[in-house]
Amino acid sequence: MTPELSLYFHIPFCRRKCGYCSFISYTAREGQIRDYVEALIIELRLTRRPGAVIRTIYIGGGTPSLLSAGDVERILDAVRQYYNVDSKVEITLEANPGVVDEEYLRKLRQEGVNRLSLGVQSLEDGELTFLGRLHTAADARRTVDKAREAGFTNLSLDFIYGLPSRCLTDWDSMLDGIIALGADHLSLYGLTLEPGTNLGEAAARGELPAVDPDRAASEYELASARLSAAGYRNYEISNWTKVGFESRHNLVYWQRGEYLGLGVAAHSFTDERRIANTDSLDGYIGALASGTLPKREIETVDEPGALSESIILALRLAEGVSLDDIGRQFKIDLWSRYAAEIGELSAFGLVEVSGERLRLTPKGRLLGNEVFLRFLPEKLMI
């Protein structure tokens, strides 16, 4: 069987760091983009897996739309040079509203990008300022229109719920606007105030209230109901789709498929090994300029870890996990192995059993981490 592979390219450049963002990114370093793209291409060559067919490509960040259309073309041409690419490959690029025009988007389409992911985050200008975004709600709406005019028929939009200043009626009104945008795919993420981020530090100093989990849960539940009524399917905890527009790339992660991560701080999963690249931009570019791979951390996933990951990742999906299928794969009776855990979680209303499948309930989606803890390897249990 021909091995399938997905590729993720991390573009770590931003014009300004968003207040909530904990991803590795750099500001005021756009002058290094050309060298960085060259380093990506060298890493692609050095890590090539002969015979693999590329099913999905994802260019994320950071702000990938800071790349020129020519930079994107160079990356995709290199992929086609080193790999066989499936004729129905999904190629996603993340972009920020307000910084891309229709000509740029048309060039992306011509170069093979067929899925666009826009980080809108909110449709209220005060909230966008609070989050540290550079665009306005009007910019976001115009960018959606430009993407459609440029030929994008697979459009995904990101939003954040659980902001401390927002009331439920405001969120309900915003959902009207979100639905009206007509995206094919939506990702909704709860605000988290991570240490080291601007908002996280403000909360630690007492200048910002903590996220209210009950209010965030109410926003999530309202979004689930409203989006379902509008024809979206909640196929993964944080993701909704119209029929046929699931993120094929993200499904690779949730189904433990193999992928290569290229770039600063990118992660890979192949041959039951998880690999993390250095988070040093200069170290990354310098190593590859000399023809060697950058510093990487490598972890081999043992069988208990693989079993745990298989269950936890599958539980994120609406279809849940087939304990029979995974049991056959790992040669273990999972119904007996996890009888106590499944019984307890069912009693709490967090999971449900249907046939041989185990799924999160709506309540379980809100408390997913409480469920996932029960399926960690024993050596990792607290």
C-alpha cells in the first residue's frame, strides 16, 4: 500500500503578536522571510520520505499571508518536486483579514491553494482591539467577499468565544453575523489566558478578570444549537462543517495519521515518533543553510501511549471511538480494560455507548479534559 503523508509548514512571522497567542511567532523579522522559505525547502528535501503520496498540505502560523504569492509558489513547487501529490490534495493557507487583496488571493488559487482559513476571531471592533487583532469587522467581511470572488469554494473562519466583556445576547447577535458570512467550515475556540501572553500576564496582575467557565460553556452551547440549525455539523469538539467540508488535514491529526512538520517549532509524527523542531528562528535558518537539520526533540511513542492517543483523539470526533477496532489493533479487550472508567463517565453523563462506539455527550464536549484523563497511560495518571 502506498504510504499517505500530510505536510505542515509553520510560518512564524507576524506584524504584531495577538494578546492571547502562545504559538511561536516573531515580529519585526519579515526581512528573513526569503531565507526562511529557502530553509523550508532544504528541510523538505532532507526529510523526504520516498514513495509517500501527499494528501494534504497546511501552511499555518504565525501569519502565512505575509508570504508573497511567489513564496507560496516556491514551497508548493518544491513539494511537487520531491513528492507525488494526490490529484485531490487539500492545500490550506491561513490568512489574516485586511492584509490580503483579491489579486493575491487569485494568485494563491492559481498556484493550487484550494482552502483558505481566515482568523476573524470576532465581528465586534472593540473585541478585536482587546484581542490585539489588526483588522476590523468590516475588513473581515470584505476579505470573505474577496475570497469568494477569487474562486475559493472552501472557506474556513476562526472565532473565539468566552471573552470576559461579552454577554450572551451579544454572542447570539454575533452568531447571526457569523452564519450570514456563509463559510463552509467554522472553528470556535474558547479564550484561554496562557502564561507569557499579553492577556495572560494582564490576568496574572489582576488587570483582567479570569475567563468565566460557565459563561464560556453557555456560549459554546448556544453556538452548537445555532450552527446546527443553520446546517453545520459539529464533527469535532471545536469544529463545525457544511456537508463535505471537513478539514481533511486536521482529521489526519485526530486519526493519528502520519505528517511532517516543517519550520520553526513545527511538529511531526511518523513511525510512532513525535518530533519537535527548535523554536529558534536564527538556529533553524542557520542549520539548514549549512545543509543540516535543526535541533529537534524526538520522542518514541510506546504502545500504552499509542493506545491512549488513539482513544483520546478519536473521542474528539462526533463519531467517537470504535473500541472494538482499536482493541483488535492493540490486541486487548478495551471494554473490560476500561469498564470502570466508562461506567463512571456514563454515570456522570459525559460519555454514551452506541453499539460498539464510545462518544462524548454534549456535556462531555464541555468537559473533555475530564474524560481524556481517564484514558491516559497509568504511569501518567496524577
